[in-house]
Amino acid sequence: MSISDFPEGVRDVDPPPRASTPSWPAELELWFEPRRDLTCLAHRRHTGPLVVQSPFHPEGDGTAHVYILHPPGGVAGGDSLEIVCHVEAGARALLTTPGATKFYRSGGGASRQSTTIDVGRRGICEHLPQETIVFDGADASIETRVDLAPDATYVGWEFTSLGRPAAGEAFSKGSMRQRVQVVRGGRPIWYDRLALTGGSPLSAASFAFAAKPIFGVMIYAGPMIEDLADRIRAATGPLAAVGAFAASQLEDVVACRYLGASMSEAKGLFLRAWEVLREVGLGKPAIRPRIWST
């Protein structure tokens, strides 16, 4: 099974609200350093149910592939996940997850996931998690902040499913907030913010979500090739069948967006875009994490 073959959020059982149960916080902090020809996970710190497996090194340049694990599998009301990743100068790390992150309906209190990444000089960080599923009735807050040295590179994507469309569940109540910020040398180069209430007219409005429950954004901040977005559009054009896909090249970033009804289509498009960014922007082939094929 490839990353584009995962089912679209069906058969997930929503646990009962936990209004009277204490929240379950989890923290994970990682430090990556270059050592000889490999990037090593030099240090890790964690509390609560948030851990990593030992890194894999399937690439010739020593990039560390790391799988972030959250054994409970879902985030309930009041829970929080906090991930901090330090990629030191010259280090190269690819972070992914083995499965979807699920924000369950809340019986009281917001569910929060915060990811902070800082990348040193000549460092590369690729943050490529599986999708986020926001259950009907969830109160979810999802934040990502990336701080880059002047010559560091970042590639990251986020897929979001509002409700569980394959199970006939819409996002009719609750709320979700999502924010992505990329800063280079102390100067913001990308800022994206969304605040949505379940059942909002924006969900059906043609100028907003157009009744499509699945959306994604992918950000590349690295060496800028003049026709990089054109190459992505040429590579992804034959793949888009149901949803809408766009690639835009700005002064400091390339941004790709998807809006549609198929998670597998969204993943397939972003995967192809990632392959182009790797080949053209980073000058190396796209080596998929092994977890995507299990």
C-alpha cells in the first residue's frame, strides 16, 4: 500500500466525550546533528504518549528518516501534543507519521497540536505527516511554526479532512483552527491561518470550501528555480480528476494547495509535487519513507 492508497477516514470509532477525565498532554523534542556521512538523532526528550522510532538512513546523503508515533491514535478534548524539532547546521531530517491524526469530538476543552521546527545553516527538514481527521464536534487547534537560517530548506505538507466523508459524517458542529508560519532569518515569508466553525456557510460557499471536505497545503522554502511551479503543474496536471490543485511560486516560497473530496487524490498530487521539488529544488531523488508502503 502506498501513501496515496490509504482509505479516507472510514471505520474510525469516536470514543465518548471525556468531560470528566483529566487531559492527556504529550511532548516530544528532537535534536538532529550531522556526524560524518549521516544525520543522527543526537538527543530526544519526551513526556506522555509521544515517541519516535530509531532513525532510518535509506539515502546516499545520510538523511535521517524518523517516524513520530502517538500510540493513542487520537486527540480528545483537553489533550495536547507538542512537538519541537531542532535540525542543526548541515543536518538533514525527514519526519513523518505512520497513520492519521484524529481529533475526536470534544466533551469540553480544546484539543491542541503544536509543531515547532528550527533549521540551522545548510540544514534541510521535510515534515510530511499523514492526514489530520477532524471529527464532527471536535474543538481542534493545529499550529506549525518553522524558523529557518538564511540558507536552510524546509518542505512541509498538511492534509485535513473535515469530518469523515467516506462514513457519511460531515463537520456540522465544533470548531477547528489551523495556522502555519514560516520565518527565515527572523523575517516572516509565509503565514496561513484558518478558523472554521462546524456547519459554517463557508463550508458550502463556492468562494471558500465549495462543499469539499478535504484540503491540503504544501510549502517549499529552499533554493528557488525560476520555473519550479511550472514544473510542478506539468507533473501533476494529468493526476487531478476530482479536486482542484494549484501551485504558486512567490518570492520566497512555492505553495501547493488542494481542495476536493478524495484524500488519496490529494496525497497522490502532493507526492508528485514533492518528487519534483526533490529532483529540481534539492538535486536528489525522492526516496519515500518505508512506512508509506506498509
